[in-house]
Amino acid sequence: MSENKERILFLDMLRAFAVVMMIQGHTIHTFLSSEFRTSEYFFYTAWHWMRGFTAPIFMFTAGVVFTYLLHNKNLPVGENPRIKKGLKRFITLVVIGYLLRFPTLDIFHFDRVTQEQWLIFFSVDALHLIGFGILAIVVLTIAAEKFHISNTKVYLLGALFFVLLTPIIREIIWSKILPLPLAAYFDRSTGSIFPFFPWLAYLLGGSVLGNYLAHRKGVQRTQKFGITILIIGIILFSASFLLDSLQYYAMVDYSNWLLHYSVFLNRIGFVLMLASGLAFFASKLKSLPEVVKILGRHTLVIYVIHLIILYGSVLSIGFYQRVGETLNTFQSILAAIIMIAVMTIMAFGLEKLKPYFNNFIKVIHNKYKFLAAKFTL
């Protein structure tokens, strides 16, 4: 097996795990009744704790995968097709992110759209953040080449920027300074789930690992790789508890800062420890089940479709509106399993249809070229 395939095997595992975690998290959140959402229930306590790591895992993985693909062939920026693809991906993700929350079918008259609907529409969710994360990685990559700085340093500095400034950014009421569509990217009070600070740091943290994998061929096969990221993860995870203890001795003005940094270190440390486990497991395998690869390839479609099914859209009502928060623990887990199965079947269907879709695109492209040449003459 080639080094390239082995590294993709590790990334496929990361992506598939992130997707499954995302689906089960959203599904159980949709169906589990409020009476079971207490610390008295071990399942809820464990699930709620783990769900806190789902978004960091998802964002971190997106950063790893995109940056790995960006640097895998070690091409300069001007010759790298991934730069253009990244910019297209940025636009696609942001547009889809807004379409998923579009408040009305009438695109010309918005007089019936309420303030609450506008807040929902402009709130920043995962797709917006990943789109801008990809843009940030592209911009930082261009800057690194222009100023002759290593990509690792630039990505790491970018991640630190979004982490360290979070307490300052969160103290500002951005909706009083910027228009709502822009303020939503900085201000959680607008309803945004994933504002830039600190969430872009998870993507840029992932870009550090993605860049490392791209320039260290086959490194994921070695025990040293898994042990290294495990140690880093343990150090960061442990540092979060150190900051927690310091909060009791810190001045009131700084205790909130320590809390922000503690949460980030806790999450990124856990993500790295998880990645080390997957890396160790992947190094022992010669191949992955096809289902793991396919789930990783269709992340975007799975994300969009399962959200529409659960939460609805401007064209439909989701399960959350119909039967949301009415099921017991067993029923909610069963619903999550069913949703994962449905999304998996859909992904296999898309994989089967991909050749026909590609041929259709080629036919359209060839016809377009013919027409273009005809009218040019």
C-alpha cells in the first residue's frame, strides 16, 4: 500500500467518525425528552459531555483534511489547483449555510419576516465557519509563501490569534458596531452557534496537523506519530485543569479569561488524544470498510440532508417541529441509529450515481464548448 493511501485511510477514519458523531448528536438532541435531560441520568450526562467535543472534532477534521489536500503535492500557490477549489468551496459552504436558514419562499418581499427569523437567518453555523476557515487557510498559505514563513508557524499563529483574543472579542457588543450580518460572525448574542472566536482556532489547529501529514510521507504509520500527538493532547488537556484551579486564585477580572482558555485547551486536547487513538488503529489496518470511506466523501450532503430532516427548512417541517423532545432514552438512541443508517444508505446511493452524474456533466460541458466555438466563429 502506498504512503499516500495510508494517510488518506487515517483521514477517512477522522472524517467518518466526525460525521457519525454529528448525526447522532443532532438526532438525540432533537428527540430526547426534557425529563431525561438531567444529571440524574448517566446516559444524558455521558452524551452531553461527549457532545461538547463533537463540534471541535468536526472543525478540527475539516482543517486537517483540507490542508492535507492543499499541501499533499507540495505545489507553489500559483500552480496549486487546491487554492481555486478552496475558494469555490468557501463560497459553496457559505451560500448553502444561508440557504438552509432562508426565512421565506418569497425572495422579493420580506415584510412578513420577523426579527427572530432574521436573527436565525444571519446566525453563523458550522457551514459558515468551515467556509471561512477554508478561506483563512488559503489566505494564510498565500501569506506564508509571500513572506517566506513556514506554513506551520502561520497556521499556529492564526490559531493562537483566535484563541487569545476570544475573551476581548466576547466583551464587545458587536451588534451595536456592525450590521447584523457581520456582527453575527463575532457576537454570540445574535444567536450564532459558531462565531469566529474561538471556533476558527479549531480549523487552524487542524491545519497544523494536515500540513505536517502532507510533508511527512508515511509518518502516520509510525508509533512515534501516535505517541507524539497523544502526549501533546494530554499536556493540553491537563493544562485546562490547571487553569481551572487558577481561577480560584485569579483576580475577578481575569477569571473569565482563564475559563475561555481552559475550555479550548480541554477540547483541543481531547481531540488530539482521540486522533492519536484513530492513528494507532489505522496504522494496524491494511484497508478500511467501504462504508467508512464513503461517509467521509459525502460529508457535506449528509450534513445538509440530515439537518433538513431533523430541523426542517423553508420548504419543509422537520422532526423537531413535529415530535421534538418527546422520546425516551432508548427511543432516542434508536432514532440516532436509524438516522445514521439512512444517511449511510444515501451516501452509497450517491456513490453509485456519481459516474452517471459525471458523464452528464461531461456531456453538458462538451455541448457548451461546441456552442461557444460556434458563436465565436
